[in-house]
Amino acid sequence: MKVKMILPALAEAESPFWRPIKYSLFPPLGLATLAAHLAPDDEVDLQDQHVETLQLDDYPDLVVIQVYITNAYRAYAIADHYRLRGAYVILGGLHVTSMPDEAAQHADSIFLGPGDQSFPTFLSDFRQGVPKRRYSSPVRTLDNIPPVRRDLIKRDRYLVPNSIVVTRGCPHHCDFCYKDAFFEGGRTFYTQLVDQALQEIERLPGRHLYFLDDHLLGNAGFARALFDGMQGMNRVFQGAATIDSILRGNLIEKAADAGLRSVFIGFETFSPANLKQSNKKQNLAKDYTSAVERLHSLGIMINGSFVFGLDEDDNDVFKRTVDWGVEHGITTATYHILTPYPGTNLYKTMVAENRIVTHDWNLYDTRHVVYRTTRLTADQLKHGYDWAYKEFYSWTNIIASGMTHASNKHKLKHLLYAGGWKKFEPVWNFIIKTKQLNTMLPVLESILSKIKTEIQPNLANDKGRFARLSVGSPTTVADSAPVFHD
């Protein structure tokens, strides 16, 4: 059987804001994971439109397309094209799960939620000639799933080919997040077996790893065993965690000992009212500053995520957020305009309040205002968002933020990482066009090398100090903020 697997390019890949390096970071791991369920004699072609030109003149038997909200229209066009050519087309992903009736118009079968169990079921039905129109599974497990088909990934086209996922979902339930809709009908957070996760890591060449899990520390027992198993592997890795998981216990020290050198954190907002509105309970009454200091004491760089446009935001929120990030040595920041994705509680609330102003999915990219705002006008929100990016990544602020670190090595790493990410676009474009991205991996590994710092021994138990700037205290709103990565 000839199988074509496609990740269509996101709409922003054609916008003037498109940064080729941003879309050349990670391979389409989800499709490569599903491909592991195909038969050994199946001919499989996996194409990622972000890094290659799609070849659409073939005649596959089965076409599998992954759909996100801002590639939905392109995905539907590709699906329609292949159906006219006689292929059986299936669609799955976040947007399909949120808008199944819309997606079903362009597919022979659609998949709702994770496909680890439903895709093998479909393949059996398809080979027997009795495929169903819709597939989903309440069974949620990663036990004994086959190894990812990394042979299908064109490693030379990605800066971070060693991306890996060892969990599914997240234990938290933020109102603006897709996760609850995607995992509806079953467990919303679960992990691989530790031994199988370690085996997957051992299969990856080189030193660098990027865990794409929503919350790598979400299951403390699993994470602790994983980090123990990684001892001695000489890995350096990046991943995502929450403020709460960083402040609690010694799990973040375990991660640092195993090789964690950079972490993505969703600070999102400094406002307790905004946190409550978003149901981001894990950040309430948490000390952002102490979490940052703890990470820096371990030599871990921070990629902070921040959301603008929550109902309590005013016109000062942009400067407060940027200033806090610079003053606290945040290495990279990702700013987002609040976006009510279909299927989320935020979307349902805004529909009920008649606040959605467009259903053009191409605009749901966290760069556009697609809802009626409250204290800020739409123009103020868009202008403030653009200003925040420009201001945070000015050379003046990159240098000022880097100089906040204690050691010269950490200062240098900060400058190289933040400056390299945002200030050398022509260089990145040349490297991508000449297919030399892999040559940059040793540079990244060097930047992520360990910083020898003296860890404050009582930091984890110093409750008084942690309470000093907790969100919700009078001193926090002006002194603390949220984070994302662009």
C-alpha cells in the first residue's frame, strides 16, 4: 500500500512575519509516530510543507493529513485534491477534533483525539474494506507503542531533529488551551513506561534532545524515574514545566542533573483576576521571581510565555511584562494575543457572550485580535503586542537582560541564545537554503552546556522567601509576569 503523510504549512508561513527558522525546528513527530503502525511492506512518504515543496502529482492509496487551525484551509484543499485522484483521505489533529463536521466534508474518515489506539483500528478496517467515517478511542495508553518511524524524517532539514514526546496531554485545565477538547472522552494526561521512554532516548544520536511534552514534570514519579535513568547519558535537553512544579520539591534539581538546560514556562499573566478567568490555578499564589531565581541558580535558561488581551489587561500591561522579563533575565519570551480556539472553554464563553468577530481560521494565530476586547481596544492590543516583541528583542534589552546573571558564562549563553534566535535572520535563511541546519546542532549543544553555579541549599524549603512575591500579593502585580516563544 502506498501511503502519503502530509503536514501542510501553517498560514503564517506565507505572511511577512514568517521566520523560516521557526518552522524548521521540529519534524512532524505525530505523523512519524502514527507511521509506526503501518505494515513493513507499505511504501510511506512523509512530507512537511514547512521545509519542502509538496509533490502532489502522485497517486497514493491512503493520504493522512495533520490539521491545525491555521493550516486547515490548506489541508482541506490538499485533501480535496487527493480525493479527486482516487485516494482515501483521512484527517486528524487538534482542529479536526474541535470542528469535526467541518473537517468531515473534506475527508473519507476523520480522527478525534489522539490516534495511538484509533489509527491501528482504522488500518485493520481499511485493509478489510470496511473503514468507518469517524474514529476515536476512550482507551488512553502509551504502553508498548512501536518506536517512532524516524527513518521517515529528513533530519538535515531541522535544527532539532531529536524531538521526543514521552507523555500525552497535561494535568491542568486552562480555559484557553486546546488540550481538554482534544482529550475529551478519556484520560487527559498519561505517560509512557519509563523503560520505553529511555529506550527511545537511547535510539537518538548526538547529545541534544527537545521534549515537546506539554508538561514534562506533570507526573512527578514518572519524571523522577526518567531523570534518574538519564543519569550518565551525557544529554542536554529542553522541555516545558509549570511554576508550581519548579517550586515544589527537588524535581527541578533532578532535571538539571540529568541535563535540563532550558525550560518553557507559561507565566501568561501577573494578574490574579486574569489567572482565575483562565482557570490557570497552578499559577495562583505562586512566586514567579523565586521560580526564576531557582532556575537561574541551576544554570537553566528560561523561555517565558505571556498572553495579552485578558479582560483585566490595560495599556500598561505590555511595558510591565517586557520590563519584568528583562529585569529577571528571561532568555527568550513568546508573546501571544489571547486567541479563543474552537473547542476551548474560552471559545464557548466568548460565543455565548457574542464576542467572536471572525471565524477566519487563518487569523487564529495569536497575532491577530479575533474577539471583542474589554479594557483595551483591538488596535491597542495589536500595537502593544507588536511593541512588546520589538522592545524585548532590542539589542539594548537583550544585553541588559543577559547582564542580570551571576556568572560570565551564563551572561554569554544568554546573549548567544537570545541574539542568535532573533537577530541573525539572514544567516538562518542562508543555512536553511543550503540545507546546513544540522551543522548548527553542535553550536546549540555548546550554548546549552552546563553552568557551574552554587545552588542555594535551602531554596526549596524557604517558604517565607517563596511567598515574598507570590501572584496575588500586593507587590506581585507590578513585579512579576508571564512567558511564550516566537
